Amino acid sequence: MFQCDESFEGYPGILDGGVISSVLDGAMGNCMFVHGLATVTVEITIRFRQPVLTGQKAVASARITRNSHPLYLLEAEIIQDGKVKATAKGKYYEQPQLAHIVGQFS
């Protein structure tokens, strides 16, 4: 859960699209950390369905949809007031040399 702060507005009352993209990418990256994997983003596609309103809380979640080691496909979404506001699909590539960093987020 995160608070959509007004300092991140693109337009009055609406969260900036770049911030939305960062939140979705972060959710997918954190999903990989939870699975003990250090990855980097290869590709991400965002779909903005409805404006994410500032001054309100929203929830970001992510899940692995396909594992083709070392490439992983993930999906994420932001939900606010029970509505899907934005979705993402991403490709993440495992980087074993960064594995020591994963423990810092556990």
C-alpha cells in the first residue's frame, strides 16, 4: 500500500504517469526479491486504465506469470478504491552477480 502524494502529480489531483510506471516496475522487482532472485528490467509495458488519484491510498501487487530461466515474465497492477487503475507486463533477466543485494531487502 502506498499514499499517492500530491507532490507526485502530473495534473492536479492525478498521479504522474512516470511515477505510476516506477511503482509498477518496483512492485515487479520486489516480487523477484521475495523469490530470492536478483533481476534487472529488460522490458516493461504499462497500460493506464483510469487516473490514479492523489491524496488517496493505492495498492500495488505483482506476480510471476512465466519462468524461462534466466528470463522471467511478470504482471503487476495498481488498485485504488477497488478499481484497477494501471497494469503492467514486464520481462526481467536474472543477474546472479547481484544476488548479494537481494539479502539486503529480505
